[in-house]
Amino acid sequence: MRCRKCSAKAIIRLPRHNTAFCPGCFSEYVTDQIERAIKSDRMFGREEGIAVAVSGGKDSLVLWEILSRLGYRTLGLHIDLGIGEYSERSRKKVEAFAAGRGLPFVVHSLREEHGAGLSEIAEGLRRPPCSACGVVKRYNMNAIAFQHGMPVVATGHNLDDEAARLLGNVLHWQEDYLDKQSPVLPNSHPKLVRKVKPLYRLAEREIAAWAVLQKIDYIVDECPNSQGSKMLRYKDALNRLEAASPGTKHQFYFQFLDRQKARAQAAPAEPDLRECASCGQPSTAEICSYCKLVGTLKVLK
Amino acid sequence: MKILLHHPSREVAVAGPKKVWQVLRELEILPDTVLVIRGDALIADDDVVGDDETVEVRPVISGG
């Protein structure tokens, strides 16, 4: 197999683009896709500080690496979820990555703040761990980025993540979530930072391949709470469709984005936000989801 | 050949030599869901793996 660009020996085939690349041309392709996402969706400018949500996995570390190489001013944000050995190893990956490159980062530990890890909190609240995890991450990423004066939070969500999330939202006709499923979520409140997903043009496998080629040491193990998750089932279904018909995931998600843009222009969404009576962070209710979660936890203790 | 798999970590043996795509087909693994790594190098789906070699089949799908 030869690189379609330079004819050197290819190391990866991309059936959805009907192409194959050598290491050099593949690296160029990955960087180009990220730069294209940043520019075409007006995610952020050169002058803005970017908080990068880093878990220690391939997507977030690749994102941090590329944004740093492109010369953006970044701050890594790691939420230590306190999920036993898995969280310890994830945190070490982030610390080693940052130390090796001299990149600044902040760690927020759930156990240090609340005396319990995510699994115990979810169990105490009788909520699925992934649901509690989403609330914890969204709240803390925004609050910490805001505290550090960073106007943007970049996450490592990729094409597979977005296509799987879209499938889940469509299967359950969650129209509120469909409206919010965009590569850029503007800051609709002075205390909300902009959320961006610069990897949305890249497949999960492409990102992992780039990480291996660049010798980025990421955590390969999966979160123990994600076993049997709906997201993995949706990804499995989409991967089977993709194997039979390459390009399915790309078409599904990008055609959704085209329709979403047309809908947003016709009737722009205006979120009704106020400040949480407990913590002061933006919320659609009097008490935000995070404070409700933490409040219930205190009652249970 | 020796194949190192994840989730859970285990080793399986496959008779070689075989091309990467043939190994994945024998193991019933969708090519889009993994990378195949020899030593610390990525190998392509038409590369041949010898009977005396070891390769890692690393999943790329994450749940979050």
C-alpha cells in the first residue's frame, strides 16, 4: 500500500476518504483537519487562552500536543474523578505529558473536594456513574477555566464521539440535546466559557494512530464505569455500518451539522440562564445540577 | 504469531505468516476499531506478520 500523496510506503488506510498515507503525510492531514475545524468554525483566535480538558486518554493529549505545536497558549485541566487505580494512572499520564513538554496544567480532585470518588458519589445518589460524571466535568471545566481567565475550553471529542452521541439523541428524539450538539457552543452568559471540539473532523482511529506515531504515552485502558455503556453500544453499531459502507459516520454527522446550521439561522436558540443561588455559576434552574448533586451527597452522609 | 489483546489484557496465538487484515478477520475484529502495532511501530493492514512475531492489537474506541 502506497501513500496517495507522495507514493512512500503507507502506514494507514482511510477508507472513508478512499486514501492512504505515509507517516509524514498522515501527520500533515491530522494537523490540517484540526486547523480547518478551528478556522472554519471560528473556534478561537491566536490571542485567546485555551483551557484543554485532559483526561490522560489519546484524544485529549493529542489535542493538547497539536494546539501547543500550533503555538496556541494552553492550560491543561484535569479532573481527578477518584475512580481508584484508573484515575491514579490517568493523572500520572497527564502529569508526565505536561512535565515532558513544560506545559502548565491544573488538577481538580473530586476526592479532595468531597471526600468521595465518582463511583461512590454515583452509588450514593443512585445515579448512573456516566450521568454524574457528565455533570461533574461540565461544571468544573467551566468554573476552573473561568477562574483562570481562559475564555475557551477545548475538549477531545472526535467524529466517532459526535456520531454516537447524535445516534443516541436521535434514537430518543432528545431535541434539546440536538440543538446543543455543535462543535462550538458560544458563551451565552458572562460566567460561561466557550466550548469547542477541534477534533470533530477526525475519526477515533486516526487520532489514536497519530498518538502512536508521535509516541504519546496515553492511557489505553477504558474507564471501568464505561463497560456496557450506551455510548459504546452506539459506537459498535456505527462501526458495523462503517465497515459495510465507509463514510457512513462522516455523512451522518456532517449532514446533521448542515441541517443544524440552517435551523439555527431560521430560529436562533436563546437559553434562559440565571446564576445558581448556591454557587453563582450559570444555570437554567434556581440551583444548578452540580449543587443539587453535591447537596444530595451531603444529606446522604 | 503472538497477539496481545486488551480489555481484558490477554494473549492469543494465530498461525502465520498472515497479512494484518487476515489476522483481524480471523479474530473477528473490525479494522476500524483497532490499531496493530509491532514493537512501537504502527503497521498497515496489508503488512505481513511472521509466525515468530508478536503484535499488539490496541483498541481505539473509548466510552466517554
